[in-house]
Amino acid sequence: MSVHTMKLNGPFLFILSTLLIDAIGVGIVFPIMPDLMDRVGAGNTAQGALWGGVMMSAYAAAMFLVGPIVGSLSDAFGRKPVLIVALVVLTLDYVIMAMAQTYWVLLVGRILAGLAGATYVTATAYIADIAKPDERAASFGMIGAAFGVGFVMGPALGGIAASWHITAPFWIAAGLAGLNVLFGLFILPESLKPENRRAFGWRDLNPFGSIIRAFGVPGLAVPLMCLFVFEFANLVYPTLWSYWGRQVFNWDSLTIGLTLACYGILVAVVQAGVLPQLTRRLGDYRTLLIAVGAAVVGFIGFGTSATLWAVVIFMPVAALSDMAPPLMTAFASNRVGEDQQGLVQGIIASLASVAAVAAPLALTGVFNQFVTDGPMYVPGAPFLLAGVLVIAILPLIWRLKY
């Protein structure tokens, strides 16, 4: 079954639509973060970025704790029940966020959302179930495309809805997540065959133990390390884009939403169109080199941008870098057996969550230092730091060739 055939496959389309709605729910919140932090008394732009970073870290910490557990549960009991439970929790989270009056309630809501992080883990394991090994890079790229389309619709919708009321985006996200539950209950078939399931053990409850075991699998450590560092660096975009745009260009919520939507369009084109073409013609590894090079150029470009035209120029370059995560995921996925796909996707999600715990705190700290407290005014400093991190893993990326 080719990737082209899979595009017409019902379960594959449902997983993409599920992730699309999930991405809309996530992206719909990004444009309002500065205003939301101001609403709950989190301070000016730089201080609001710090408190927003704490919320992102709390979300990631919760997801880190449950990521391998969820992946292993789906290996034992199937993808569908785990996915449905995650969607129910996510719906509840958005209702809590909509009703929150204080920062601490928002924080609780983000922790609850982290516990619902099974959506992505289980969906990627589902794709691994129905895709052949040589199709997985392009299939994971389609997941990225679904997120790209979601980030087109989400931020734009969030920016518009915020003009009605600051909590309107959360109610919209709750409605979409609720529809997801219904879709999953009545449309999604189970993908994991009984003979490919494995028993759930007590050691699966330890996220650190699962990560250690994963690094012990031959050939798996290098792609996992590359994924971790790249995800850490790439978190500069969701963490700081709205605050950076407000600080450098004085963007309002609508403008932030529209710029994120434009970036989402570019990512969708890259993931759905450019990535499959490049992997077919150049192979996974050479395509990965292009993506990593684009990441470095994009980070340095945004780090030094002071005009809107510079942002417009570097956006397409940065979008090319989004080919790297699905390619690295494919390298990792192809190194394990069919009965461990859920575990590996859970480990990948957990490593991404570790990065997402540390990165918002570190990157918003750098932003605050170079905007308010430091001797130099360099609001693009977090982007420059991200570029340095990606350059540092080039020797590891070279090893993926072998």
C-alpha cells in the first residue's frame, strides 16, 4: 500500500482529521497568550512570557510522566480506547481553561492537558500500525501536514475569536475536542492486531526506566538524541512567537494569529508536498540534511530580524525545517519491531516533553534577560541560541547515515 493509497484510507484520514482538530485546539490559544497573561495579572510582556513558559513546562512535565505509560497501554489494549480517553480529558481541559479566573487555575488546566497528551502518542502509533516501514517517513510527514493545517485555522480563529471575548477560543476548542470524541467512538476501528500486542508490566509505569531501555536498543540512541535537541530548539516558535512579535513589532492578537496561520500554511505545504517528493528523490537522510540546514538559517534569520520583510523571507525557510522531526521519528521507528511501536512513540513523546519542560523556562529566561535585565537589547536571542543547539548536533545527525 503506497502513501498515495493511504490518503484514501478511512482510518488514515480519520487520524489526520483527529490531529487536525487537536492542532486547531492548541493553535487557537497561541495568539491570546500575552493578553491572557495580562488578564490574570502576570505582568508585562517579558514577565508574561516567563509565566507562560511555566504553563508550557507544566503541560510538558505532565505529558512526560504519562507518555511512555500511554504508549505501552496502547500496545497492550489497543489504540482506540486510549485515544478516546485522551480526547475526553482534553475536552474537559478546555472547559476549565475557559472558566479560569486566576493564573493557578490556568496552570491546573495545562497540567490536565498534559495528561491528555496520549492523542499524539497513540495517533503516531496508529500510523505505524498501518504503514509499511518505507512509508513511515512520508506518513509521519502527513501528521505534520495535519498539524500545519490546524495551525493555519487555529491561530487565525483564535485571533478572531479573541475579539469577541478572551475566553471564546477555549470554548471553541472544547467544542472541537468534544466532536473528536464522537468521531472516535463511531468511526475509528482498532489498528493493533491481537498477535502484535504485548503485556503491560509494572516497569512500563516508570518513564525514566522506559527511556533508559529505549536508549539501550541498538541504533535507537542517536535518532532519539537528535530528536530531543531539535525539539528543544524548535520550541522557540510556540514559546516565544507571540511575545517576540509583541515586543519587536507591537503585534496585536489578530496579527499574531495571522502570522502563525501563514506559517501553518507553509508547514502544511512542506509536510504534504515537499517532504514526500524529496524523500522519494533524495532519500530520508539527504532530505534530513536539507531540513537541518533550513533550521539553522531560519533561527539565525529570525534572531536578527528587525523588519516585517525579514520575517516574510525567513518563514518559508523555517517551514522546511519542520521536515526534520518526522524524518528523525522514522529513523527511530524503523529500528524496532512491530510490537514496540507504541512504546517508541511514547518514548519520543516523553523526550519531546522533557525538552518542552526545560525549553520554555530556558528560552523565556533568555528572552527576559535580553529584553529587560541584560546589558544588551537582543529580543531575538532565544532564536540565536536555538540555532547554536542545532549546529551542535550535526555530528550526531551525520551518524544517522550509517
